[in-house]
Amino acid sequence: MSFFRQYIAPLFIFLIFFVALAAVSARIFLPSDMAAPAPVGVSLQKTSVPNAESLAGLPPALAALVKGLPDDPALLQ
């Protein structure tokens, strides 16, 4: 057991460290468009959400669970 703690466990720790270091350093060799961080100001297009009846036969009473709650509480049925 002491052999494992003195030799094998530290070897595993160093191997994991060097694999992580290589993965992080691999960004240097990526093309310039892939090495950049992800864009933040992207506008999302609104897609049409199907109604509650068409999704797996859900009853209309569960529409709030499918579509989310409306912004105006007065619109909640």
C-alpha cells in the first residue's frame, strides 16, 4: 500500500495535470476563428412554439408548463 501512495498516486496526479495542460494549451494551434471566445451579443430569432395540444396530447390546462408563464399575470387563465 505504501508503494501505491509513494509512487503510483503521484504519477497519476502528474499525468492528469499534464493532460489538462495539453488540452488547455491546444487552443494555440486552433484556427483563429475557433480560438476566439464565443460571441455575447447574438440576437436570437423567435421560433414558433407549438400549442400544448400538439405536444404529446397534453391538455390545454398544462399550456403554462409547455409555453411558460405570461409576463402579465392577468393573462393567466
